[in-house]
Amino acid sequence: MVASARSSARRATEPAAKVRATPAAKATRPARSTVKGKPSPESTTAEPSLRFHHSKALRAKTLAVLAALEATPDHAKHRPALADLVAELTEAGMDYYYMRTLRVAQVGFVGEQSARLGISGAAKLISSVSRKYIMGMNQDQLLIVARHIRELT
């Protein structure tokens, strides 16, 4: 009797068998194109996304910079303008996703200021790196970045 109680207890603590995926479950994955590293159009439209709200002034600036870049992509002033825009969008996104949440959660002045300091440092680093790459882009690459930003708006 004691032995059967031990074997029952042992079976209760053993991990459950792994459940295998059925072929139907595997078929629900988004299709990928054959080009390495580039998802197919079907998979990008089916993917979930998160976007943020920003000011109307930043929206107007975004549209103006993109329109100017698309109209004359070879003009030299577009690189710094696009880099500045990316920096402003990064700051707006960081504020929306992090600082706004902390204000709503009422974490307090010290918590907000600590977070603001860290987020400010992260935004400056991201802006510095993105500026370096944007300034070195050719006309086609700038248009690809502009198209991507326009798709997000």
C-alpha cells in the first residue's frame, strides 16, 4: 500500500509529455519570401504593430520633410533634415511609450525624473547612431527610409 502511494506521488510530480505541433498549426505561420532576410508582403501586413500618437506640428514637419525628399532626393539638405526628423520621432515615441505611461501610473516626481534621464540618454544614443547612418546614405537609401516612415504615418 505504501509502495503504491509512492508511485502515485512520483507520477504526479513527473513532467507532462510534450505536445507536438500538428501540421495545421504549422500552416498558420506567415509566409516568407525566398529572398533571405526580406519578409513577403503578406507577412508584413499580417504582423501586429504598435504606433504612437504625436503632435500635429511633428506630423506636419514629417510630411514636409518626406515630400521635399521625395521631390528632390539628390538635394544635400535632405540628409540633416531627415536625421533631425528621426531624432524628433524617436523622442516623441519614447515619451509616448514610457513617460506618458509613468505619468498615468503616477510613479511620482523622482521616479519620472529618473526615467526621463535614462530615456533621454537612450534617445540621444539612438539619434546619434541613426544620424551617422542617415548622413552616409545614398539617394536610393534615403528614399527607402522616407517610404518606411510614410508607411508608418
